[in-house]
Amino acid sequence: MFTHNMKLAEIVQSDYNTLNVINRFGIKLGFGEKTVSTVCAHYGINAGFFLEILNAYHDPNYFPQKHLQSFSVGEIVEYLRKTHRSYIDEEIPFIEQLMNQMLKDCNNPQEIRPILKFFGDYKTELFNHLTWEDDKIFPYTLDVEEAFTTGNKLQEVIVAMHSYSMSDFLDEHDDIESKLYDINTLFIKYVPPVSNQVVCVRMLKEFSLLQKDINNHARIEEKVLAPKVIEMEKVLIQKQ
């Protein structure tokens, strides 16, 4: 388990997947021999929250739900928003670049186009899902926290709760990570001969990393953010 006194460089070397998390917190490479505490202090980051996210992404069996719920909704939402931006601006476009390169190197491009269409449909669904969370769900969770902590927007939030609550969010939350697994499986089984196999291997690795990342992202939404907001909703309902 990663701790405050560990050197951030050693954490990266033990698991390069942590680089995605580190990047989302705005931390730049070149931290030398500095510990997690020192780096977080330099960037004005809550070191406890940073470590919990790092450990949750590093070890699938490590998920301190109650501890993560001790952090504010604002902190959790800020991280989730940054994750959304990384999917939209970085991860998905990079996979598309690899796909386009693979298409150029394919002996019979028509054989691969159905799989590319499947991915294109998934991308549209994913981006719509992320936009819905950014525009509707996250603002609502922040309003609930504000009403809970200060009393502001109380009536507005209670009215909103009657039409849509975080329990509804859990019921409707799409299983977007399993669909990415299906696409990965299609590529592994049915991709036609491609002259540059390095591109294919790299693309499949990126698929796998994205699937794992999205799965961790969904866990934080479903196991941390939603239960935390639901408990606040229960208290607010009693105040009407």
C-alpha cells in the first residue's frame, strides 16, 4: 500500500498505471526524490485523498469506501471531472489514432470496418454518458452537499430530489466498462491480418488499460459518491 512517506518516483516505478491518476491531479513529472507528502504540499493537494485514489487504482482489492466517503463531494467530483476530460481529450483520441494506423496497414480494410463502427458507437455512448454526468449529476451532487452543509438551496434540492435522486442514478448507471471488454474481445478474435502487428498489440493494451481505468472510475461513482450523497438526501428529506 502506498503511504505519505514513499517517494512518488518509486510509486510510479512500481505501477506505471498510477501515472494517469498523478496526471489528473495536475502533478508534473520531475518530482525527483520528493515524497508524496512533499509533492502534494507543493501542488496544494489533499495528500490523504490523493493516496486513497492511488491505492484504489493500484490494487483492485483495496477500496476503502468509508474512508473515501470522509472526503467532500467537491473533492470527489473534481477528480471524476478530470477523469472525464482525460477520456475525452487523451485516451480515446489516442486509441483512435492507433485504429487509423491499423486501418492503413490492413490488407483488406473492409473486414475491419464493422469493428471500427462498433467502437465509434461505443465512443458516442461513452461521451454522451460523461456529458450527462458533467451537466446533470455532478452539479446535483454539489447542490445536495451545499444544502446539507449550509442550508442554501434547500427547497430547490428537495424539489429536484422528488424528480431524480442518486438512487435513480445507481439504477440507471450504464455498464460502460463491460462494453469496452466486448470490443477488445472482437479485436482479439476477428481482426484481419495487419502488416504492423506492433500497432495492434499497442491498441489492445490501451483498450485493456482504459477498461481497467473506467472500471475504477465507476467504482468511485457507485461505491463512494452515490452512497455519500444518498445519506445527505435522507437528512434533507427530513427537513422539509
